[in-house]
Amino acid sequence: MCYGFDGDRTLTQSLAARGMGRRSMLRGAAVALGAGALAAGGAATALAASPAATVQGGPGHGNGRKPLVPPGQISIQLYTLRDSLGGEPGYDATLRELSRIGYNKVEQAGYHGRTARELRRFHDRLGIRTTSSHEGISETDEALRTKIDNARILGQKYMNVPYLASSNAADWQRWAERMNVEARAACRSGIRYGYHNHAHEFTTDLGRGRTPWDILTAELDPRYVHLEVDLYWTVTAAVELGERDVEGFSLDVIRAAPQSVLQYHVKDRSATDGDTSDLGTGIIDFPRIFKAHQVKEYIVENDRPDVTPIETARVGYGYLRRK
């Protein structure tokens, strides 16, 4: 049975959106951090001038010894390392280096030419577990069964829909209905099914005062669907909406949702151009958010690594462990 949605294509769109296309899409939000923000009420000016905007002195980037999160709850989204995984030094060497850094969990984004069983055997040898993945909505029930079987083989606890986009409210309602179906099926295999946000879920006007986030949180069954909140994108949405307290906006999103927030994507936001940045080098006060709401998994990510992909992984792990 076809549900009129190409999940593989949407996953590809999600990955593509993390590159230059997404950068262009958010140019307006980036500009809001510059001089042009004055015409928008000064919200971004206040943000850029806040103490958190400094790399060393801000409340989000202290050098205290106490770790921000337990090491067993730190993971990394492998899309961050896509260039290394698909090129040099390659998948095997990159995963070995992640293990040496201290990662024992990863969030899969694609299978890199291997089967789920092949990935599981290799990860087991390294002491790494695929706890989560990004997967598009399945176009058929057969594709859904394959997706769940692969997740079960890898030993996952979670799978998340990474990206949906439409200015039509009916699309979001249809997708939520299908996600509920998939979530119930995943639950029968012991896997939690979630949704991963970007900024547009909060900023797209669907008419009658509704946003995609309004529809998703109203329609997704909280018994089966959780949320993987990407903190860079909630902060970006806050900037686009003219919110002064960007962390407060993110916490309001978390607290207001009837669905459980079980995972974070943790990537920072540059004070200069609004792009993604390595952890601890941007403006986001992560300790404030983590103190207010703890999750099961803190997933390091940077769509555009500042130096090299493996250095982003090293910096992210060190930041969360405060090494």
C-alpha cells in the first residue's frame, strides 16, 4: 500500500538541507544577528551582546570540571562525519577514532554500503552501539518492516524521522497519521519512534495561526512518539521569530509538548553568521537547558564542521565531558 510519500527521497532532502541549500534558506536568520536586526526590534542585537556569546566567559561555556552529561549518554550523529566516512580516512578508521575519543554510541544516517548485520558486527568489535537512526517515513508497509528489522538488528532504542517540509496543513496531518502507524509498529519491536525538528516547524504559517509544530504536537500520539529536539534549530527559530530569550523559547517548546523529549541534537550557533558551530564556540547556553530538562541521549552534531569532522567530534565530546 502506498501512502503517497517517498521516505528515502525525504531523507535525502534532509541531508541535502544540511549543506549549502540550508545555509541559503537561513540567510535571513543569519543576517538577523548583524546590523539588519536593528530594524526588527533589536532582539538579535541583544542576543549577540549577551554574555553567552563569548567563547570563554559565557554561562554556557564554563571550564568547570563537572561534566555536563554522563559519558554513557553521549552520542554523535554520523552525518557530521559524512566526508570522512565516505572518503578519507573511511568508515572503519573514522569509527575507530570515535571509539578512541570515548564515544560508545552513534546515531546512524545511512548504511554506507553495508547491511545492518555487517554494521552491527563491526560496531560490536569497537564497543560502539547504534542507539538511534534517522529514517524517512516508509512509503510501503514492506519498507516499514525492513526499517524496523534493521533497527532491531543494530540494537537501536530509537529511530527518528529527520525532516519534513510543507506549507500545506493537510500534509502535516497526513504525515502525523502515518507516523503514528509506524510508531506503534516500532513499539512492538521495543523501539521508540521520534521526530527531529528544524526551524521551519515553528516559523511556517499554515493559516489560522497554526504552525507545523502545532499540528505535530497535537496529532502525534505521545504514547508511541517522542521528540528529538535539535537545540540549534529551536534557537534559530527563536531568532527568526524575534525572541530575546532563545534558551527560554527552547525550554518552552520542550515543556509544552505532550510528547516526551528523550533526545537532544546538540550543536552550537555562531555569533557571527548564525551558522552551525562546534560545541562551546557559539552562543547557546547548553547548561541552562540541560539543567532544566535532562534527556536520555545527548547527540553531538555540526552540519558544517569548523575544522575537520573528527575534530568536531573530539571538541563535542570534550565539551560535554568538560575535559
